[in-house]
Amino acid sequence: MKTTRKDKALAIIFIVLSLIINVVIVYQACLNGNLSSASSGTITKVLMDTINFVLPNTINNGNYENFVVFVRKGIGHFGGFMVSGLFTTLAVYYTFKNVVWYKHLSGILISLVFGIMLASMTEIIQLTVDNRSGEFTDVLLDTAGYIVGILIVLLIIYILNKPKASNKQSQ
């Protein structure tokens, strides 16, 4: 099977997007605790103000700490790695889909191994950064987000490659 121009263009686009999100993830892991906290605090404040503007007093003193954890863990860890899993898996898919050795399972494996390595590496980096700690639970959360990104890609590929229903009526 021959690689089309569209496949090459999509491979390049998803490789670039994958590189960008993965560089941002590693950069965030390298920030010291004060800078990381300030970055999370800014995002938390913007989200809180937006939510409270639409639905007044939704985030208040009673649930603020839970909201902070949700933003840091749910959006920062799970969400960031979900986007990474999405773009990296699409990059692998469009780069190798017409190569003889490539099968969907090998592409998933390549992407999954990369995701686990990225999650582990970011937590190991945090062990060496002031006021940060690397946590195994964060590796699990990152990996779970990455797997959800892979599953979204698999669903998209399935839908796009699903055989069209026959227009013939059975007699």
C-alpha cells in the first residue's frame, strides 16, 4: 500500500503536535515547586473565575481545595497525558500505517511504551527538582490519561475505517 500525500501531511502535523505537548510536559516537570505552583494557581484561578461567572458560587471556600486537586491532577496530569497519547498515537499511526511490519497492535505498543516512559521520566525528573516530589500515583494517573488518548484514536480509526453499509436491500 502506498503512502498518500494526505498521510504524509497528517504524519508531520501530528509529529509536530506530539513534540510540542511532550516538550511542554517535560518543561512543566522541570519547574521548581514555586514556579509549578504559581503556574497551577494561575490556571486554577482562571477556571474558577470562569465557572463562577457562568454558575455563581460554584467554587467556594468549602470546595476550593478539592477543585485545586482536580485542576492539578485531573487537568494537569490526566488531561495533559491524554492529549499526549492522542497526538503521539496519531503520529505513530500516520507515520507507519503503510509500512509492511506495522500493524495496529504494534503501533499501540510503541505509543504505550512511549507514554509509560514519559510518565516515569517526568516523575523521576521531579525527584531532582527543588520543592517537587515524584509520585508513583502520578505515573499511574499520567498513564491512565495516555491510555484514554490511545483509546480515542482507536475509536476514531475504527469509525473512519468502518465498512460502509451496503445500499442493497436484502430480498
